[in-house]
Amino acid sequence: MTELSGRATVDPLIEERVVKRVIVFLVTHGVAVAVGFALGIYLLPILTAPPSPDAAALEAEAAGATYTTELTRDLRGSDLLHWGEGTISLTDGMIVHEGTLAPGPDYKLYLTDRFVEHEDEFEPIKANAVQIGDVKTFGGFLLDVPENVDINAYTSVVIWCEAFGEFITAGQYR
């Protein structure tokens, strides 16, 4: 520091180093916060998910199914973080999933009148789809079909992440 006319001045090189350190600090800590937030969004549903129904209960409910369909990972809208596999069985009163879903927040199961395999196909018909319920487990689930829903009026199931508008998986049952 030097003093000119009664005021202290800072060496420009020291000032430049301090500014660079502050910028590096803000960038590195900002990235750490962003990564932590993203991991929290991904891991929170896994950590807070209720236990999946046991295999025997799923199998018993699926035994009297009117329709079944297979879920596969190779759909156009599926990727590393958004996928489902296994079997969906439908009765007049119950939808049963025996398999696995990629974990995530705010999953909903919809019935649609046509098969879709990507969000760009689902979003235009979402208003005509019927939401059956929340999918809260990722190793199989049971969902009651509301009394006012006729599964025969639809052809496909879609599992959708409502929070992020992401397609997870789908299957055509008739």
C-alpha cells in the first residue's frame, strides 16, 4: 500500500488477485450448491419413498387382470434417468406394476386413448388423458382405479413426472 495525498491505495496486482479469488470462490461454491441441489432432487424421492408392496401381493392382484402390457427402457422418451420396466396389469378396480421405475419426484399414472413414447407426444393429449393417481414407489405399485374410470375407454398407460414435465415410460395394453 502506498499513500498519496493522505489516502491509502492498493497495489493493482493485489487487487486483481483478490478479485480473481472471489470469482473462483463464487463459481466453485455455486457449482457445489447446484450439484447438491440436483442430487437432493434425485435422492429425496428414493429416501422418502414408502416401501413397495411385496411381490406376492403384486402377483395376487395381477392374477385377475383384464389387460397387461410390458414396460421397456427402449422408448424414445426414456433415458438414463427416466425409464421403467416390468409389467403393468389392469383390472376394473386396480392397476398393478411389477417391475422397476427410475426413481424421481411427483410421478403420476395416466390412461390415454393412444400409445405415446415421448413428452412431445404426451403433452398435446394430456388434457384428454385421465390421471389415475400418484406413483410413490419404484419397485412395483398398486393403484386403485377410480369408480368413474372405465379402463376399456383407453388403450395405454403413461407414467409421467409432473414436477418436471418428463416422460418416464408407457405401455399399450390394448
